[in-house]
Amino acid sequence: MSFLASIPSPSNNVLELGPLEIHYYGIAIGIGVLVAYWATFRRYERYGGDPALVERTVLWAVGIGFLGARLAYVTTHTARFEGEWYKIFFIWEGGLALFGGLIAGAVAAWATLRRNGGSLPKFADGAAVGIPLAQAIGRIGNYFNQELFGTPSTLPWAVEIDQIYRPAAYRTFETFHPTFLYEMLWNLVLTVPIVLLAERSGKVRQGGLIFVYAMVYGTGRFLMELLRTDTTFRVLGISRNGWVSVAAVIGGALALRWWNRRGERVTADPAGPAVDDEVVGEGSAG
């Protein structure tokens, strides 16, 4: 007897509170942002940075990041909005490109910290844990929207997808790989623990944890892109996000190597604030 033949999808994606309709996708995104803010705030403060600056930086990073994520999605899914251009503003229906959001958010964070005299390395190390936590929580919203699933599957944990949400090539299939679940678990089980282990190892210079995150997450995302069916643009059989994942892994590895060579490797002591690596690194390595 099988206790789990497949994972049923929710019957609706909206929480109704009287006249109000709140989309679960929005709830998941909102909770993810709050968790990312909390983790980054606590870690930045522990590193000896000004916690008041975190709030301002996160607000700009999240706001600009959302714009970048939506713009990246819309420009690669123009067919979805033909004749209904106004739906590009319906973010609650899904449609945020993670990599577009990360790039736009990173630029906004850099500009805000630079303008206010904050420490980019400290913020980056804090966000290296906050970002994957937010991603993991946000993927719950994809489950309620019945999106970001993979190819057909008969595995016990395959997710049931209503016909209206299935790609044209797979209309006759009922269950699919829950790639949104795979990504959530990848972030919680591998990405966050590996980033924290790298921090404790003392082998990564402060500010380099964001590159560790890029490598670990990029590896998992590339593997999941091999299963995803929601992109039609492919080069050599690999989706656009698959190639971006490859760039994240290679770029992260090269950046980490370069960053560690710039100065002495100093990471935060989990029990207390970190030594300012930017000061320690001056003139200590060629």
C-alpha cells in the first residue's frame, strides 16, 4: 500500500477574508522578504555594522529587485500578455524571474550602502543566508499558483497539476516533478548549511559568502532547469536560466578566488562581532 501516490495541488490560491482576497503567493513572498530582512539585520549587526542602515538598504533592494524580477519575466514571456498588457502589473498571479531580481536588488543594495557609508562585505555575508531562506519560503507560493513544475513524473511525490496550467505538450499528463519543492529543499538542506559551514571554516574572507551562495544555488538551479517546462527559449537544449545558473557557478568560483586573494581571511565569530576584514586586509596580501 502506498501512503503517497502524488501531491494534490490546492483547490484555490486565494485566502478570502470577507470582501478581501489575499493571494497565497503574495503571502509567501511577503513572509520570505521579512525572514530575509531579519536574517540580514541580525547578521549585519553581529558583524559590527550599523543595523539601522539594513532597513534602508533592504527596502531599496526589495523594491528595485521586484521591478527587475518582473521586467525580466515579462520580457521573456511576452506572449502571455498579448492583448492583456495590463496584466504585467498582476504580480500576485506569479511571474517573477529570480535572477533578474537578484541582479537588480544587488545593484540597489550596493548603491545604497555606498551612498550611506555602509559595509558591502558585511551586508553581502548577511544576505547570503537571508536570500536563500526567502527563496525557499517564496516557492510555497508557486505551489499554490500551480507553476514552476517540471516534466511529467509518476514518482510518489509528483505534484498534480490542473489541465489549465499544463503546457500544451503535456496536456494528457496529470502529475509532474515538483521542481519548486526541489528548489525549496535545496536551499534549506544544502545552500544555507553550506554557507554557514563556509563561514565557520575561516577560509572565506568577509564578503565572500555571497559567492559561496551563488555557486551552491546555481548548481541546484541548473539541475532543476533540466526538468522545468515553463521556458521555450533554449540554446543547446538548456534554458536561459540554465545558462545563467552556469554563469553563477563559474562567476561565483572565480569571484571567490579573487576576493580571498585580496586580503586576510577573516570571518565572523558566531559568538560575537567580526573583526573588520576591510581593515585587516589592507597591505596583507599581494
